[in-house]
Amino acid sequence: AGAAAEARFISSTKGKGLFATKNIRKGETVFVERPVVSSQFLWNALYNYRACDHCLRALETAEENAQRLLGKSSLVLPHPEQCSIRTDLHQQCPRCQVTYCSAECRQAAWEQYHQVLCLGPARDDPTHPLNKLQEAWRNMHYPPETSSIMLMARMVATVKQAKDKEWWIKAFSQFCSKTANEEEEIVHKLLGDKFKGQLELLRLLFTEALYDEHLSRWFTPEGFRSLFALVGTNGQGIGTSSLSQWVHACDALDLPMPQREELDAFIDQLYKDIEKESGEFLNCEGSGLYVLQSCCNHSCIPNAETSFPENNFLLHLTALEDIEAGEEICISYLDCCQRERSRHSRHKILRENYLFTCSCPKCLAQADDADVTSDEEEEGEGETDDAELEDEMTDV
């Protein structure tokens, strides 16, 4: 079957967009895409959110997942047969012991980037250049996380290992790039106010750990900043959770009414208790670079949305409305609450986080609205932080 969507160049200001090549029905999957490269966030991994080192599939059973998030090892989940985690298939790298969900993922990682990045017995050595790089990154980028230096490390390692290096360099170069000024803004957004010196420190550590003459440009101050901005602009949050998989499976069970009500009440209470204990950090989280998804422009009234229903890095783009052949497919970079706010507030969030001014039909229709936020919005103004954006990006 031919693809239902293709990327097309729109204009020098908008760059690329994604367009339907045939009529797509509401609820249909437009495409399923695997990332060119992806990586779990470093704090997320440190806090024992166990995920496959390659595809980010959650590795804990739903029960283990719930026990950890609740801080309660005695919890028993009903319907354990609805958990999809196959611990019998898990494998470790024999050299450095990172864990994969399957032999396939272990092999894929080894073939693409892990030969360069495998720490072997130096896994716990704080003086190893890669460990120094990760430690420096964690000290600059606290949760809620929006990116990872390891995504960039995997890009370098992929090119280093590749027989056809030019093919990969070209693959990475097709991601949207920004002007030098915009790159400054993105780096500033990712690293905060102390960023100038931090970026240089990261570059030196990155060079010590990974330098390669084929990619010498990536290690120069300008090239490193561009790489950083590329990941900051195009990185798509990925969220996986064995608990949410189990909940979806339980929702689909055909149960008699009293049992259905009892199960629903149990799940509702479980989520309330987990929120008290772990807040909003429910998922294994990371980010990836997706060629097609990165071409999707934003709209405040999106006709499609991304999700990760397979509990790994496979991104599903699903139509929220009927989409006609030739129509642009847009997703929203804002969560539901943010989309309901005034045009002025939406523009402020998009400008600060994504560096563009939205001209979707909703924004154009509201163009004559006063450029002020309402009082209650003013109060909420400071709260639209990366956590909300990240949350939206990684909904599973």
C-alpha cells in the first residue's frame, strides 16, 4: 500500500509540511514511524524507570511498575494476564549489561551505534569520558526533561559505525534547521540562563568522548550548537508504560457489570494514589528524531495526533478528523488546556518554546481579539512550563 502522507516544501518561512496523498478517515492511522535515532532521558533512567535501551519499551511488569510508582511492594494487580511484558525475552549487552526487551533490539543497537557507545567494564567509572558527559548533562538539565545529550551521542556513533557515512549525514540534515539567532534561543531554552559556558563545557566533553574527523563540523562551536538546536527543535517526546498498557487491556475486557465497576474503581483509585506519590512522572520517557513526524506543522485545531500505543518508540499518527487528499496534516504542540486559552496566550507559549508565530485558521479567526490575556490567564501565565508541553508530547 502506498503511503497516506508525504512531506512537501511549503515556503522558506514555514519550511516543510506533511500532506495527505489520499482521503483519510477520522480514527485511521496515517502512518507508523520508527525514529532514525532515539534515547531515554538520563534522569528518567537514573530513577529506575526501566526501559529497553534501544526501543524504550517499558521492561517492568505492570504490577512492578505500579508498585514502584506507589512505593508499595505489596500491591497486587488484578488480571495479571493482561500485562504484555515478556521478561523471558529480555537480554543484556554481555559487555556493559544495559538491558534490551529482545534479541532483535540488542542486535539493532549493536549494528547502529552501540559498538561505539558500549562502556564495557567502565560502565560505573565516573572518569570515563561518556560518563563525564552524562553527569554534566544531568547537572544542567533537571526533570521535567525535554532532551538528552545521548540522542546527539547516538547520532555521532551511528555515523561513526556506518559504512555509508554520507547517507546518515544526509538523513540527519533533512531535519528542520534554524538560523544562528534562533539556535541561540533554542539552546538558551534547553539550558537556561547560564548556558554560554555550559554549552562550551558540553562541547569539550562531547569532543573528548566522541570526536570523529568525518564529522569534524559537529564538534566546532557553531556545528555543535546547530546539532543541539536540531535535537531541541525536532526531538519528539516518547513515553512508554506497562501500567497504561495493562489499563488499556483491562478497559477492553468484556466483564459483567459489577466486576466492571469494581475494576474501574480500583484503577481510578490506583491512579489517584500514584499521583500523590510520583506526581506526573508516570512513564519511561525519552525522545527521538522522526523524519515524517518532524515535518508536521502545528495547528491550534489539529487534524491528527501522535501516540505510542505499542509501548515502544514506534510513533503512530492518527487522524482526529476526516482529512482529504492534498490537505495538510497538522498536530498540536500544545496540550488541551493550552489550546483553549486566548490567541495571545497560545502565541506566547509557541513563540517561547518553538520560535514561531501561529497562523492556523483558529488564530486567523481570532486575529482581531484584543492582545491581552484575561485575568485568570495572567495568573496561570507563569505555569505553562516545559512540564506541560513535555506531558503532552509523551502521552501514551
